[in-house]
Amino acid sequence: MRYLAPEKLEIIRTVEASHLPAKQTLAMIDIPSSTYYQWYARWVEGGLDALADRSPRPKSVWNRIPDEIREDVVEFALEHEDLTPRELAVKYTDERQYFVSESSAYRILKAADLITAPAHVVIRAADEFRDKTTRPNELWQTDFTYLKVIGWGWFYLSTILDDHSRYIVAWKLCTTMKASDVTETLELALEASGCDDVTVVHKPRLLSDNGSSYVAGDLADFLEDKGMDHVRGAPHHPQTQGKIERWHQTMKNRILLENYYLPGDLERQIEAFVDYYNNRRYHESLGNLTPADVYHGRGAQILSMREEIKKQTIRKRRLQHQNAAA
């Protein structure tokens, strides 16, 4: 059976994310080990394009990125070392007004020895929340996570995340995980979003797990008073709150690079990362938009602008090829 390049990449991601040994996972999906490792080597070497079944390359490629652009991409990458090839391609397109695809960015960085082996995190479609949202402030996900301050003990970060845009609407660093901590975080979110306004017809639904603070009567009374419905995920099925679980993982990967000795230091780092996450971090699941782009309704305009940049870039490369061939 022949697989398209995106299908091969999805198989690689599935094996990478599996908690089972690679051989066992491959046997379950009926992929020979030799085939998988050939795909993986091609992916590491050349990105998504290398996974495609292609005929031999022509001697002259009209759409080749000019050398000066390649050099500029490398310099741009050195200025933004924390960006992945995907994020780099999007940021370069936005700021330089010249389209570079993710696969091209990967190959350029690979040639310059600026790339590392890929790491994948996969959530299968069946593990996602079934009733997908269609607009901001339709459904909010909430949960606590643990963070330690040396000499002070454990603190608990309560977060309200917009399901549609992944935008962090509000957060609060707490010393407990009581219903009052949840209601205080919700108050911040309602104020920040404008949903506490009496003219708002449909208040956000709240999605949480079944922790004691979320099944408490005080929270139920608060939500009833605010006109908000409450949805709880199935026990032992954290994928229902997959987006906020992913937020916790992303945040901790950055925040926990340092030790903290004062709660205020931890709070400042969280505040800085929330600003980065909301306003500057491109999300692949959002079409390489930031959560703020989607939450504030400017996503369609940005995607349209990028498409126009891509068309202009392709025209420019075609013209350069024609002039060079003349």
C-alpha cells in the first residue's frame, strides 16, 4: 500500500508518541520496521517533502529559493533560535513579506546544521472533545497544575483557556485548590472577556474534570448566578481537557527551566509566558495563527494576507527563473 507524505508523517508521529515499544506499535498498525525507519531517516534528512514519492529532480527548478533569500533565512533563524522550522517559516513570511514554506525552512536550516531531530506530540482525532466549538467564548476549559517554589512549597495555577482559540483568558496562582480559587479565576476571565456584561446573551460553558473544587456546591451556585453551564469530562479520560493539558505541558517546559525561591518571581515568569503564548506563539492547530489572532477575530485577515504574499513570491520566483533562462 502506498502512503502519501502527510500519512507517512502521521505514522511517524503516532510511533513517536506511543508509550509502547516502536516494534509493537508498528505491528499494531501493520507497518514493517524497515519501512518505518526508512521514512524516519528521510524525514530527519529532508522534512515533509522527503517523504513524498517523487520522480528524479529536473536540472532546473523554476521555484527554487534564491541564494540571497536562503542566506537571509539562516540569519533570521540565528536571531530567533527558539523557533521551530514551522514557526520560523510563518514569522519570516509575516515579517519579511516573502513566502517560505515549512519544508523549505527545514531544508535550509538542515543544510546550515541548525536543525535537531524532530519531537512529536500527537493527540488522535478520537481523543479530542467531540463537540467542537465554532467561536471564541463558547466553551472555556479550566484546570489546576502544580508548581513548586523552593522554601515555600507547592502553588497551584488555575487557568481559564478558551477552547476555540486556545487563548488564555485568565489565570491565578493559588495556595489552595478550593472552589473559591476557581470562582476568583472565573471572575477575572469574565471581566477580561467582557462576558460579565449584562448584554451578553450566551455566556461561555465551563469544561472541567471531576476534582473536588469543580464538583463543589459553591461553584455550582456561582455558575448558576452567572448564567453559565458546566460540563465535566469523563473520569479517567484527560483527553477531554486535552487543550488545557497541552497548555500545562507547554508552559512547564519553559517555566520549569529555572528554580524559584519567591512566589512573585514565579508569578512574573508565568505572566511573561502567557503574554508570549497568547500573542507571539504560532499554533499549528490554528493554521499557524496565535491564540490572540483567533480570539480577537483577525485570523481570516492574516491568512488572506499570507496567501497574497505567497502568490507574489511565486510570481517573483517564476520571473527570476525566466530571466535567468533567457
